[in-house]
Amino acid sequence: MKKGKRLLFIGLSGLFIVFAWWFSTGHAIKEAQNKRADGTYTIAVVLGAKVNGTAPSLALRYRLEAALSYANSHPDVTLVLSGGQGPDEGISEAQAMVNYLSAHGFPEDRMIVEDQSTSTYENLVNTRKLIPESMTGITIITSDYHVARAGYLAEKEGYEWDAIPAKTPKVVEAKVRFRERLALLKTWIAGK
């Protein structure tokens, strides 16, 4: 094969791989958002996001607003607030969530705190230790772009799941959606 044809073949193959990755991850992200929660599961896991000092970031606030609305509509649902403390955070993500929900009148007896996790995978592994063994299904509350990866990891942990997708802040939407496609591919390959 001549050098020019070989380069063309490599270039076209590369484009095909990029297109397949873009299409498959985009499809998975969109489809996962269709698994809307309806109150079937009594445990809803709110996945953590950045805390600025002691205040929830906009992304975390959107997740908490979605969680509050959902839990208020389904009084038998308990929220697992899952997220540890990063080096640049004043408190754990879980504690920021407790503070926010308490300030909005949500009862503490409907909150379970998981404040050790540093990843989505750990959120789900650590949650398993805090809920009754008989629980086989959970509702995942996270940003809309993140539902597919969280759902995939939930299945790996043996959960059935549905979700409440929270909106994504417009200011970071393009960046986080691109990054999530890479993270989803990595999760599919590595398993976590």
C-alpha cells in the first residue's frame, strides 16, 4: 500500500473511531435520562459535586433542588447524601448537602450521610454499606450528563436503578459533557 493511501486509511479509521465513540456515548447519556424515577425505590442517592468553601457549587445546588423536589413528592424516600471532602473544599460534599437540605426544612431522619467517597464508583460502593441489604434498587440523583455513567456503575454494584437528572449549569455544560464522554468510555473499558 502506498504511503498516501496508508495515511488516508489511518485518517479515515481514526475518524470512524472518534465518530463511533461520540455517537455511542451520546446515545448512552441520552437514553439513561429516560429512566425517570417514579417513587418505586425508597432510597435515592444524591451524588456529590464541588463545594466552594462550605457552599454547594451551582452543579451541586441543582442536584439538591432536584432531590428536594423529588423527596417532597415521595415522602417514603430517604436520601443518601454521598460525597467526601476534596483538598480544596472546606467541608465534605455530604455535609454541604445536609446543611442545604436542613436549611430548606428537609427532615434529618430522612438523610443518610456518606462522606468518605472520592468518586462515583465509591459513592455507590459506600452507599451499599449504609442501606439495608435487602435493597436491590435505588434512585440516582445527579446531573443529567452524569446519569449514564452512574447508572452503569450502579448495575456493576448489583443495583436496579432509575434516576432524577438535574440540569447542568450552562457555564460549564460544553466542558463537562465532553469530559463525561471520555469518562464514560473509560468506565466501560476499566469497569469503574
